[in-house]
Amino acid sequence: MMEEMMITTTAFIRGEAAAASKKKGHASWKLQDQSKRYSSDKRSNFQGHPRGERGFNRFTPLTKTLKEILATEASKF
């Protein structure tokens, strides 16, 4: 049982599971989603801004330098 799980996990990591599922002939979810995405991209969100613009202010700017962050991470362990 454990050996079978290890083989399955190893195959998944290598991408063999993904390659095998593509051979089954089912339509990919990406292909099904593209027609929906095309029509929804034309619409604006409820605030009147195009969809592509709303993700720009999603992240908080860094207040520490990379050197400070790495020094903090190194001291944790």
C-alpha cells in the first residue's frame, strides 16, 4: 500500500499523471473557460473600472529591504 502511494506520488511530481489525463481526450477546463473569460473581460466591475486595472493596488509595498528580510529569516532558525 505504502509503495503504491509512493509510486503514484512520484509519478505525479514528474507530471506523468497530468500527461496521462491529457491523453483521455476530455476537453481541458482552460478551453472551456476561455469563452467565458472573453465575454466577462468586456464588462466592467461594479465600480466602473475595467477588470484589468483592479489588481494593481492589491499588494502592500515593502517597508524593509531584502537584506533586512533575509537577516530576519536567518535569525528565526
